[in-house]
Amino acid sequence: MAQNSDPTKRPKPGPWPPGQDSNDAPAMPPSSWAKRTGFRPRFSGETNASDSGQITRPPVDLEAGRVRPVPAVNGTAPPPPANAQAQVQSDKDQSVKKKREAEGGPARLPPKHGANRPPAHNAVAVETPAAPQPSQRVVRNENGENALPQTVDDEFVSRHSHMKYELRDTPGLVPIGFYGFQHYLSMLGSLVLIPLVIVPAMGGDHEDMSMVVSTVLFVSGMTTLLQANFGSRLPLIQGPSFVFLAPALAIIKSPEFLGLNGNNFKHIMKELQGAIIIASAFQAFLGYSGLMTLFLRLINPVVVSPTIAAVGLSFYSYGFPQMGACLEIGMVQILLVIMFSLYLRKVSILGHRVFLIYAVPLGLAITWAMSFLLTEAGAYKYDGCDVNIPTSNMISNHCRNHVARMKSCRADTSHALNSSPWFRFPYPLQWGTPVFNWKMAIVMCVASLITSVDSVGSYHASSLLVASRPPTPGVVSRGIGLEGVSSILAGLWGTGTGSTSLTENVHTIAVTKMGSRRAVELGACVLIVLSLVGKVGGFIASIPQVMVAGLLCIMWAMLAALGLSNLRYSEAGSSRNIIIIGLSLFFSLSIPAYFQQYALSPNSNSAVPIYFQPYTVASHGPFRSQYRGLNYVMNTVLSLHMVIAFLVAVVLDNTVPGSKQERGVYVWTEAEAARREPGVAKDYGLPFRVGKMFRWVRWVGL
């Protein structure tokens, strides 16, 4: 193929990776983070998504993650492909070498494109790429190879075209209000499901449930405003994470609480508050002290994926067994959500994919209406049976056999809406003075560490969608520190769990295309106002339990899938990663099962329901020493699925050799580049001149 000798008519070199020819059809926009950053996934099949069929790729070494040398034929090496893909690696090494020589000595410019230079014999003329600009970074693996080329400018320019509103965009009040309400409505299940689970487990009634739900909404709005202004500054909603659910249930089902008389709810809530406050102080210290910067070196997608997936998979024994009490209602709800989110996901109404965005709220509303109609029609009414009478006071065996079905299926069993006041202000220490117990605090500290791992993945994924650059390690540390402060506030107000960045938020941003920080802030203000209306909390607390179980099945499945989706940043088909992920997930289910089932008779007449028995491990676990507190901590911590997944993944991933591309090491913006580029400072800089006051604290800033 002849080269054009006229330098004015020759096309300029395109961005990395090489795209289609200018004479061909318009190039498809990058469909994933891998395309935008130049990362070539050789295992997941994404590579062929935008290929035009004209590019001949050299053979790939699947284990080494790089191009194999092409063997010579008859003593003559075959010519490189037309797009010079085979010489990209050597050209980049040469350009990096020239840049280093330029930094250490007299400036040496690379050869200009189009210069009249006779090509070598039997060689194809290849344009030498220009030296990387300051905004480009070349990541090298252990062998000194450019394993993960990063062209940051091209990455974010191509990404911005996919978002309606970016991080610093401030559209009109109406669009901000609409998208903010849409954002929080799609996240409603994640915000309120945990109180709907733990309050009945603590012995609370419908009035306690309503108060806890209102408190969760208030604290979520308040902490979201803090995080958006003084933390990571990303549009991430703060709320109760499912990571806290298993440790909270383990504390609730502790042996010392089983024989309590009187109001169990307030006593257990005060114990939870004390554990959350101590664990949150540990998380705040981890972030603001700069230790999180060191901890970031151990965290990457191969660690985050199985850890978060194990959180969703660990509750399989709770969801469907609870829903089985009224199967016709629960199955309809699950099928509706599946139909909306999968089969109707591409249906747009007024330019919005309503069914995809509101799949969970729509499924809940339709199922709730169905339950109400069946209740009014008398489908769940049994002669002589009253659902409000305790089971122990029922004389008729007929009523005892149907009371569980009535409580699960009927839409009028909860009196939370009728008993809730119109105005209620959640205030700190509303349940009393917290009780501090060191063994329960240690269990919660482990949960805080796992939530920090979860937040690292959320920061990275959301920044690739909405920000000009990924945050610096200092900004990540600042966000983790503020999450610790937010959890302290959650402990003081008494939500029953800590506060963290919700993982589901990243999926909502990608679906709604709304990345504006202002929309999330306005939605947080609306959430605070709604939390003051007691009827709102009462309305949410009146959701029938079977629908709560159905929502949990959907949300936990989504959480497991979102955790595994972090593997798209690594080479998911590498045998190294497959083995690590497989071992992490299997042992995260198998080892806790050993602890939970140890010395537990399957036919024992326990007062604890079967779906709560895994959280009573502290009283019968295999770890038995002369120190009862140590036994409690070890048996409880090692029975948590997410802890085992994290330990296995972090040890294997940081000891088994692998290139940075294979491991998918998270890319963070360097502090020097952040201070040099105005866009990064505007994205992550603290407002109201607060950043200047703490400029000397380098490890929690730009």
C-alpha cells in the first residue's frame, strides 16, 4: 500500500487504540471502559465488538497477556499488518525512551509525520506515534512492559458523549429535580430494605419500624450532602449497606439477648449503636490518617468482585424461604421485575427507559395493588381467625395453620401508616444512650473494612462515568474518612446500620445518564424533607413481609452481579483470575457453612427461626478457648461470607504473579497531574475555600 507523500493531505494520527480508516463507515463509539482506555480484553469477547473485520490481530499468549512473536516462514519474517498493530508496543517503548531523554538532556523531537524519508527494503512504512503528553500515562508491569496503556484524554472525551449531564453540570431546576427524584426512587429498595429486616428481628413493632425508616431517610440525605461536598464529591448516595446486615443480625442473635424480657428492641438497638460508633471511628481513622492510601495497593477488581458478590450470595437462605409463605404474591413480583428490567428494558417513553429505571418500584406497586384487591375480595380471610391475635393465644388449630399465610399475604396487617404522626423529627440518641461492647465493636470493625473495599470499587466505576479524571488516592482516603464520620452519625441517630456509598448507585448512574452532583444534592434535600413527614415512614413500613422478601431476592441478586461486574476492568478469562475468583466464591460459602452448622442439631427445637439460625454461631461455633469474648469474635467473623471471600482474594491476588493488565489494577490520578489540571481540581476540590485550610494534609486531598 503506497504512502501519500504530501504531508498536508495525510491524515493525522488517531488516538490509541487505532480505529477505523477515515474512508470507512464512521467508527463506533467505545462500548466499554476497555475501549476508552486502550485496554484490549483478550478473554471476554469485548475485543470483537467494534472491529471492522479489516484488522488482522497477531496471535495472543493467553497466559502472558501479550502478543506472541510471529515465527519466520522460509527464513523471512512476515510483514506487519496494515494498521501496524504488531509494532505498537515497540513504538511506544521508543517514544517513552525519547521522552525520558528529553527530560534529562537537550530536547529531541520525534520525527514528524509525513517527512520524506525513504522506507527500508521490504518494510512497511509505519507512522511513529508522538511522545506521550503529560495527560497520558503508561503503566508498566513487573517485566517492564507497557501492559496497560492509558490515554486519559481519549478515554474521557469518548465517555462524555454517553452522559446527559456530567459531574459539574448544573441544568435548570426542573431537570435537576426530575432526575434527582428519579435517582432516589430507583434506589428506594436499597435505602429501606435493611430496616424492614432488622427491626422485626429485634422484636420491634410497626411503630418502631416507621421511626427507624424515617431516621434512615433523614441520615441518608444528610450524609449524602456531606459526601458530595466534603468527601469524594462524586454523585454517590449514602445509605445503609447490605454489608452491615449480616454483622447486625449476628449481634441481634447473640446468646445474651435471647433471654431478654421487656422491650428487646431498644436494648439491642443501643448495643448496635455502640458497636457502629466504635467501628465508624476506626473507618474514619483509616481514611483521614492516610492508611487507606497504603491499603489501596492491595485492592483491585479481582479482590472487590468476589467480596461484594459474596455479600449478595450469602443471604440465599433468607430470601425465598421467607417469600414461600405467600408464593403467589412473591412470584408475581419477581416475574414483573424480571420482565421490566430485561424484556422491556429498551422500551422508551418520552425518551426515558421507564421500565429499566423503575423496574423495582413498578413491580412493588403492581404487586401491592394486587395484594390489596385480593385482601378486599376476602381471598385471605378465614372464619373465626383474626390476624391481630398473637399465635400463642389462638385456640383453634385451623387459625394457627393459616396465621402465617394471613400475615404474609394480607395488605392490611400492618398498622404503621395509621399510627404514624404527620410530623416527626429524628434526633440523636432517640433510643437512649449507646452501650459499648468491645467484642461486638470488633465484628462491626470488620464490616467497616469491607465497606471501604466496596466504596473503592464504587469510586472508580462512578468516576469513569461522570468525572474528568479518576480521583487521586488522597481523595479516596478523604471519601473513606467521611464515610466513617457518616456512620458515626448513623450510630448516634440509631439507624441500626452504618452508612456507606451504595454499590447499586453506579448502575443507576449508567442507566439514567445523570452524573450531576447537583441532582443528587437536591434529591438528598427532598429526602430530608420526606423523613420529617411521619406518614412516609409509616407507608414504607407497611409493606407486606412477602414483598420485602421478594425485593430482597432481587436486590441481593443485583448486588452479586454488580460485584462480579468489576471483573470487566481485568482480564476475566485469565486462568489466574478464574482460579482466584472461583476459590474465593466457593470458600466464602463453604467455610462459613462449617462454622454455622457446627454442633447444631438439625432437629433442635430452637426459638430462633430457621433463616436466622446461621447468625447464632457465636454460641456453638468450633472456635472454643478459655476467653469467651475471643470465641464470640472468631466464630462470628469467620462465619461471615464476605470476610472469607475478602481474605482469600486479597491473599491470592497479591501473592500470585500477574501483570497489572491481568489483575486490572485500579488507575488513580496522580497528585501532580491533579494539581496541574484545572478540571481535576474543580471535580474533587473542596468548596468554600475549605481545601486551602487543609492544603498541608496531602494524604487526604489533591
